[in-house]
Amino acid sequence: MKIRYKLPKSSTSRLIATPIDRRNEAASFASAPQDARFAAAVAGFAEMLRGGKYSGSMSFDDVLRIANASKGRDEFGYRSEFVQMVRSAKAARTLAKLDE
């Protein structure tokens, strides 16, 4: 995997390159690192908000289940805030369907 980024006020980009192979693969989603599972919930939610072209059958309940199970230590409350945002989006979607 290659990631290129620029520091603020910098004109030069930096490259981070790391090989990814079977040694980095988790045996199952449940055994994946906690941060990776939470990131999957965030990415799934973002895709759903974009219209869900690539989210398959993922639902708000799936996102909530994954996020709550992988929230872990939440020193600044950002992960709890994310969970609340998903709940709010789910409620808004439900209300929008009632208005149809």
C-alpha cells in the first residue's frame, strides 16, 4: 500500500509504502484489529450516505453493531459521537420514509 501526503504549509509530498500480504490478513472479521473493524463501520456508513452503490446489503443496524462492538477505549468520545450520528441518520431515514 502506498500513501502520499503533504504536511500543512509544505510543498513537498511524502510517501509511505508498506507491503501487504497474507501475514497481514486476519482469519475473520471478528479477529481483525479493533481499529480496523471500527474503520470498516465508518467507511460503510460513509458509503451509505453517498447512496450505497458499494455497500451491498449493509444497514444502519449493521454499522451500529460493528461500531459498538469495536468502539474500545474512547478517550475523547469521538467513537461514541459517531455511534450517535449513525443513530440520528437512521432515525432521519425512518422519518423520511414515513413522509413518502
